[in-house]
Amino acid sequence: MEVVYEPTSVGNSQATLTITSSQAGEYSFLLKGTALLPQPQGPIIIKAGETKHIIFRNVFPTPILYSFQVDNTLFNLPKQSEVIRPGKEFRIPVGLDGNITKSPVTGKLVVTAVRAQSSARTIRKGPSNVISDTTSLSSSSSSSSPQQQQSSFIDSTITEKGEGFQWVYYLRGVTA
């Protein structure tokens, strides 16, 4: 029997696994796990003029809007954000300028969980028994600019919804 631990929040967690058999009886096992903050990964080697896809998975139980940023303009991102469904993977395309003359070129890709997407179901009881679904993005104060909102998420305390979590991928660009 294989047990997979897929945490959705940082910290310690525990559960009890109970296995019952008509012949062997009942067995209980205490399961403990510790989830740490995401650790930097890489370096990811990208050749000049090429695009590499970095596989990223939403580990949270809700859809999350993620932003993608690189700190070196020689690396490019065709897409700066994406809403990724729970448990699903997304291939982040990262390209390297084809005109680099010296190697290596280094940089960082930072993936940030910007905000959780929540879904609410409202059930109205009455003669029509209407059930309506509404989906909305939770948001921060609309009085600040998108850049200010972004930095406030980065600087904020990490929440259980995943907002503020960051993943860092070190990039290394080389001539072809």
C-alpha cells in the first residue's frame, strides 16, 4: 500500500490510517507529515533562441492565480499569469534571447500565488427552489495599482489559501 502526502499548507499535520480485514482484524497507523516552504530549484539550462517549459503544479485545493516574473530581460515570458486549477500542472514557457554573445547568462523565474479563486453555491428555498452558482476572484483593495497590489502580496504573511507563496527557479542561459 502506498500513501502519498500532498500538503496544502505549511506546517505539521497528522492523520490516522485504519486498515480493516475480516481475517486479520483492524490496524491503525499514525501518519505524520511536515510541509516546508517551497525551496529554490535549478539551475534550468536554456539555450539562446530556445524556449524551455517549466512544469509547475497547483498544490492547493482551490484554483489559484499565479504570476510569473523574470529578473533578467534576456529571458522572456510569453505569459505573465495563469489561473491553475487544483492539482493541475501548467507548463511555464521561458525563452532566452537568441542574440546573446557571451555565456552564461543568469536569472531567476519567480512564481507567486497572487490570489485564490473561490466558488460559492447559494441555495434559495422557496417556490422556485433556485440553485445558483457564483464564481469570483477574491481581491485586495482596489485603490492601489496592480504593481502595488502585487508587492503587497509578496510582502504579506502567507495565508492558508496560498496567497503570497513564491517558488524560485534559477535560470542559466547558454549560447547555442
